[in-house]
Amino acid sequence: MPESSFSVWHGIQRKDINWHPTIDESKCVGCGLCVVTCSEKRNVFGFDPENKKAVVLYPDNCMVGCDNCRIACLWDAISFPEIGQLKQLADLLVEQGTIENELKRKLEADSSLIVS
């Protein structure tokens, strides 16, 4: 897949962030909930019709910190890395002022997001 709009997360190359789903094939029943849940734009999952199983096709498209597919999987077939690494990255982004600057730009661009 060509480089996507998801290739950078707050200035960090997405490929350098260990965050994506893993499917336990022994638990996957092939229902496709994960494919449907994550299909709006990111399309992390594909489907293998021969084995009737979901597959992680584009792991770096996964939104950093999101685990909606894990929650949607009623068979507990989806797991993610420990969230501690992400918390460390987020702490660094806060310390550097990256998030504060992004928030400021976003609120300046769309003042309807400001609660008064």
C-alpha cells in the first residue's frame, strides 16, 4: 500500500510506533465485525474467504491508541501491545508542547469547538 495520510502521528513516523491489532486465529470465528468496525477510512483489516478469517492487512493504518476492533470482537480474538509505550510517547508530546500547539491551531481553525 502506498504511504497514507496515516503515516505520521503528531510528528512521529507511524512505522516507528508499535500499535496495531493482532488476531488469534484460534479464537477468530470469521464474523467480520473487525473488518466492518475499522472500514470507514483506515481499513486495517482484510478478509481471507478461503480460511474464513480476518487478517491484519495494513497495521500502520491503525489509529494510535484506538482499540475499537478489540472491543467489538465478542470472541476476544484481537489484542494490542501494552499501552504503556503510548503513554510515554504522549507524555513526551505534552512536554515538548506538540499537543498544545496542535490544539491551539485546531481551535483557531474551528472556534465552534470552544465551549463557552
